[in-house]
Amino acid sequence: MRVAILNPMFGKDFTKSARWFARSRGRVQRHPDYLAYCAGAVEKAGHELLFVDNQAKNLPSEEFIPELKRFKPDLVVCQTSTPSIYADIESARMFKAATGAMSVFVGSHSSAVPEEVLQDAEGAVDACAVGEFDYTIRDLANGVSLKDCAGLALWNDGSIMRTAEREYIEDLDEMAFPAWHHLNIYDYRDGAKLYPFLTAITGRGCRYRCSYCQIPQVMNGHRYRTRSVENVVDEMAYNLKQFPDLKEIMFEDDTLTMRVARDRLIALCEEIIRRDLPLSWSANARVDLNDLETLKLMKRSGCRMLCVGFEFGDQEILNNTKKGTTVEQMYTFAENAARARLRIHGCFMFGGPGETVETAKKTIKMAEELPIDTAQFTGVVAYPGTSYYKWAKEAGVLTQNNWRNWVDADYEQQGTVSLPALSQDQISGLVDEGLRRFYLRPRQMVRMAFNIRDLADMKAKIHGLRSFISYFSSGRRKTFVGFTGNN
């Protein structure tokens, strides 16, 4: 079968692959990693593949139609996200009109609310994949009918039905490596990472229950299923062979460093050291990784940076979002990571249940105090399928009722909740205030300048700096009137 796997464009520089679907203020563009593993599975099964990330190229769907028609697909698979869903439907409508191919949606939004998506699509989409979709798409390419294929929601005689539940993939080593050779790795930039970089997923699922985190709740589940360390490092070597200029691998597991997987993390570091690959790596991490010796081992194995969910500077808000960490752990972790000479990208949020101006100020103050290198601030977004979304609806604090409004007119994140003690506008202002106070410190500017490693890294940093300056000079920055002096 001829299969087209696509990531349709929504808005300029929008990203559907990050945990927060939006055009980031640093104009980060993330690799469509789950889509790439799916593409690898389809190609491994022997099918002809067209895999294009239209979003990374900022290529509108109507301009892509001629290329799609030349390929003559039998099956068109489209990545979706919450803010882009209506645009994704219109892209699917264009693709179906141009090719007549079967149309299937994948991604966390269409997995969370497939019936609603199918109703809105009015025939432009034949089915939505629910949960992990790699083998669902492979089975369809192999000729399994929609009704007989597990893991789908589809129209059946005028009503929507669900097929058998798609079981989670247990042997992840059997999966093909992601089909990066179809994409241009230079389309992806992130000022916190070396350039060019690629992402990899060494395991799926997360045992933690953070209320706002969508992927475990609607896609991969809460049990951490892992690949062997040999298979993971094989992928690193394979990527380096394909792309000799590759500088870094970002492990995009929900959390590679979780406590129950610590022995595997150590084994992974030791295998990377044994292979002596000329690659840096980064990963998502939790602050309960406070073992200095493990952090030092990670550094020796090539770990350069950890993306860390500090989230909130107030313990009550951490508890209310079921984060499962403490403020004390955050300071201990950051200090140990600095001692191990690991760079830290901190993630901070506003808008947890019970959040107030005062608790939000604690978060910004903590971000300024921690010895970290880069940071991002965001309002907690209520994505469908999460317990946070359910809470927001039941509590009457959800302010949006149209998925397009999950981002603003410039495709940048905007608030989705207005809390009793913290309004939607205040949350937006706090995001910009956090960025301003964190980055516009002389000490922070010097730290970032000294962290530049080579010309390619400098270009990536300049891209981020220009985007940052462009945002703050555009007049789109929201003002938060709540800080005075150094408070």
C-alpha cells in the first residue's frame, strides 16, 4: 500500500509535538517523534511511504496538494493537536478530495475525543486512532479493514463505533527506528539544545499521575515499558551514521530518570560510554533524581542537558496537581546537577488548582534562585482527556469552549482557565513576567554566552534570541502588574 504520513501545517512556527501545543516564544520546532516511529513501522512492513512534516516547513496544505497527488496514496495519516484540530480537518478534507484515499487521524487530541472529531469532520476523516497508533496504522496498511482493526473509532451505518481496544506494545525492541531519513533534520531548532539534534523515545508510559499531562492519560498509559539499552544505543549509532553532522539526541520519554528505572538509566549510561559515540544527549528528568553519583555518571556518558519539570514553587499547588515532588527536592536536585556540570532547562507553570498571585510569585522567585541555564514558563493548559481538564470543567473555571481558542490569534499559548484567585489574563501576564525576570538578568546572559560550544550551537542560540526579542518588541507581551522591586 502507498501510505502518506503527514503533519499538516496550522500556523507559522506552530508545533504539535511539544507537550504544550503552540507557537513557542523562542520559536522552537520539535520533531514529530511518535509520527516518525509510526512511519518506521509502516516502512518496515514493506509499504511505500511519503512522510512529510508540513508544519516544520511552514508549508500550507493547499500548496502540498500537487506533491500528494503525484504520490497517489491509498492511506493518508494526519497528526492532530487540540488547537489545530479544525485546521487538521480542513487539511484532511482537501487531501481526500485530491486523492480519494482513506483518511485516519492520530495524536492525543483525536485519541481523547475521537467521536467529537469524527462528527466535526463530517466524512473528511474515516477513522481516529485511539491510544498508541504505530501498529494500528501498520495493520491498516497491511490491508486490515477499518472494522476489524483494533484501536479505532469510525463511522458505521450512521453511528460511531469503536473497535477492540489496541493493546500497548510490550516488546518495543521489535519496533523500527524512526524514519528520520524522510525529513530534514535542519528544520528543527531549540535554543536549549545543540544543533542539529534528533529526538528518541526509549520507553513509553509514565507511572506518575500529574493531572495536566496528556500523553500518559490518553496515549501511552501509566506503566513504563522500556526498550533494551542496547537497542537504544543502536538507534543513536544508526542516527549518527545517517546524519554525520548530528550533535545531540534528546530522549523524549516522559521521564527517563524515574526512580523505578534507575538501574536501567545507569546501564544506559554505561552502554553509551562503552560504545564511545561522539554524541551528546539530553533527557526529560524529575527532581527526585537527587543522586550525585548517578548525575556524574550521566555527565561522563555524554549527558549535556536535562529538561526538568519543576513546575510550581508552592508545595500545596504541587500536591493539588499530583506532581509527587517537593520544593526541597527541587533545590537539592538543581544544586547536585550543577555540581555534576549538567545544564538544566527548567519548566515552570501557573494555574494549578488553588493557585494565587502569591503562590505564582513563589514559582518565579524559585526560577530566579535555582542554578539553572534556561527556562520556560506556561499557563497550565486544560487538554481533553486529562484529569485537569475534567477538574476545570466541573469547577467552572474553564474559559474556552472552542478548540481553536486554546491558542491566540498569533498561535501562541493563551489561558484556558480563570481561577478564583488568579484570572486568565493574570496567568498570561505571569508567563511573560517570568520570562523577562529570568532571562533579562546580566548573570543569566553571561551564563548562556559561556555555554555556546561551536558555530552551529551559536546559530541556534541566535535564532532563539532573535525570536525572544521579536516577541517582546512586538507589543504582544502581556503585562503583569504585581511585582515591585525585587519581590
